[in-house]
Amino acid sequence: MLNVLAITSPIFLLIALGYGAVQAGIMEKGGTRPLGAFVLTFALPALIFKSLAQRPVAEIANWGYLAAYGGGSLIAYFLAVRPCALAGQDAHGGRDPCARRLDFQ
């Protein structure tokens, strides 16, 4: 439990720091969107890559988990996504029947 807390606490501290900076007026609320985009696009993938690059492949690759995750993803794709795409092309004149319409008029 303490291992998980040691890993996740800096993340939550940074979130709290950002919230406090916006509340104190140090940072504009509109400035958080580009910062968040930078973090999700560059910083987080770089952190994950660095963390994974420092470990042996045998420690990272849990083949049973990867197979279950990939198999579940394929099942979800073929049961939900693929039939919607096929139905949208043929039966509805090219429209996607699975997409929700957001017309409030």
C-alpha cells in the first residue's frame, strides 16, 4: 500500500498545486488547457517510455495479461464497433447509426 502511495502521491500533489495556482490567480484558467495538452502529448509518454526503457523486457511483458487485454479489445471491436460501421455504410446511406445526434433544435 505504501508503495502505491509513494508512486501516486506526486501526481496528486501536482494536481493540487495546479488547482491552487488557478485559485490564487497565479495561472489563468485558460492557460491550463495548453499545459494539459503538453503533458498528455509529450511529458507523460516520455515518462512512460523512460520508465519502461529502464526495466528488463521480462519484467514488463506479462504475456497472459497482454493476451487477455488484446483478446478483450478484439471481442469488443467485433461485437460493437465493426457492426456499427458496416450498418452505417449500407443500411443508412453512409450515416453512422451508432453515433448520437446532438441536435437540440
